[in-house]
Amino acid sequence: MKELLLYIAQNLVDSPEEVSVTERDDGDKTVFELRVASGDMGKVIGRHGKIAKEIRTLMRAVAQKQGRHISVDIIDKAE
């Protein structure tokens, strides 16, 4: 799943080499932290958050097929 999120994000941004995904367990669910360059935040979030919402929906659908619960946090690499 981590690889899928990485693939999606790298194909959306101008600086794919700066995209990273970390995975951590938070109780009964897995949290994926997607980090992108500051200039690419808009490309990953999209107008009115549409792209971010679709990324989360896709990832949840894949996780559900595997019987897992996940969430995706999008973080600016500058933080």
C-alpha cells in the first residue's frame, strides 16, 4: 500500500524525488504520512481538496479489500 501511495503522489508532482511516505501504526489503524515539497502541495491537495479526497478514497478502498483500516496525512516537507 505504501508503494501505491508513493506511485500516485510521484506522478502528480513536479519534484517526484522529494516525495516520501512513512507508515506508522496508530492503535487499530495504519497512518500513512505523505510528504511532498512545498511547491507541490497544491498539486497533491487539488482545488477544494478534491485530489486529496480521491487519494484517500482510493487508499481506503484498497485497504478495505485487505481488511485493514488506514488514513492518509499529507504533510509539507518543510515542517
